[in-house]
Amino acid sequence: MTDTALAALSAAPPHRSPASKVPQVALIFWVVKILTTGMGETTSDFLAHHIYPPIAVIIGFLGLIAALALQLAAPRYNAWIYWLAVVMVSIFGTMAADVLHVGLGIPYVVSTTSFAISLALILWLWHRVEGTLAIHSIHSRRRELFYWATVLATFALGTAAGDMTATSLGLGYLDSGVMFTGIFMLPALAYWRLGLPEVPAFWFAYIVTRPLGASFSDWMGVNHARGGLAWGTGPVSLTLAALIVLCVGYLAVSRCDVEPEPERK
């Protein structure tokens, strides 16, 4: 654990759960995160095209509330509960971004900018109130609420940004995915080679995983006329869901991503 994370833990409020509510960040974390971003994108599109859109949004919202309620009620990190919450955030975050563009006709440039401002405000408020943005410090209810508000904002922002580059800027889904893959590598290289602090490196990469996964899943799901492989949003969603279940099952059994509990004094 880094000095930043240790300092964050020591600064946590006295009334806190002794166990972390989020997983350790390793390679498999990023793999599952990218899978959830892709699944959320295609699942949202599938529901919107096969169910009356307002009903689909209500279903997505209720699913999000139920998943977050389970996560908040859990006494410590549980792989199944945590990643269920991430999946539901991904689905509803996609719906929130699509409602602004498809439902209200707001350009992607405007919605992307609005979500970016909202995310910046959440992060600013989180840091001002708690003094840290380190995910290793999620040991209190207030910090957990800040964490999930940030996660939801990153998914909405990433959805709008990915659609903006693919459609408004004319890059297409495949080229957008390749571009965001390159951008995703930048904070890792800056962290390893240039000494970029852990917290900004993590959140920069976290934000970019959303348009990265969504661009590739859209490319696989949409028809040839839109530059895709025409596999269909339903089959793509089911395939990604199966991969997520396999990965999360491994995490649940191995517990390799469980944060060590802080020592009691």
C-alpha cells in the first residue's frame, strides 16, 4: 500500500467499518471494469430497442437502486455485490447519457462537457470534505457515497464522450476504441515512468475505460451501415456478461482482490 493510501486511512473518521468496501486495483480489476463498460453499453441499447424506452429507463434506475442498496448494506467488500453495482451503474449511466441526446436532442459535445463539469464538482467536493480521493480509503459511509457518485458520473461522461468521438467527430466505433486504448495507457506510463501520483493516475484511467469498452462493444454490436460487425447488441451483451461472471467468480473464490483489513490499535 502506498504512502498516500496509508495517510488516507489514518485520516478516516473514527466511526468506520474496519473493512474496505472496494477491491484492490490490479490487472484483473481493469479487465472486469472494461467488460462491464461494454456490457452496460450494449445492454442499454438492447433494452431501449426492445422495451418502451421510458420503461427501460425506469427498469435501469430501479436495478441501480437495488444494486447500490446491496452494496451499501454489505459490511465489507464482496466481489459479487460490488461488480453487480458496477454493472447497474454502467447500464443506467449509458441510459442517462442517451436520454440527453436521443430523448432531449442535446448534442454530445454539450452533454460530454456537462458530465465533465459534474464529475469535477463531485471530485472537488469529495476532496474538500474528506481530504483524499484515494479509493483505498473507502472505510466510511460518506466516502462510499462519494465514491459511487463519482463512478456514476464517470460512466455517464464516458458514454457521451465515446459517442461524441464515434459519431459527432466521425471517427467510428473501432477507431474510437483504438484511440481510447492509447489514452488509457497514458496514466499507467506516467505513473510508472514519470512519477504521476497514484490517485490522479487511477481516476484518469478509470474515466477512460468507459468510452474504451463502450466503443468496442458498439463496434461489435451495430450493423455494417454504422461501421460495425453486426453481431447484435443482445449476443454481445450475453457474451460480455458470461465473461464478467467467470472473472467475478474467480475473484470471489480466490479473494485475490480483497484489501487487507487495517490493524486495530
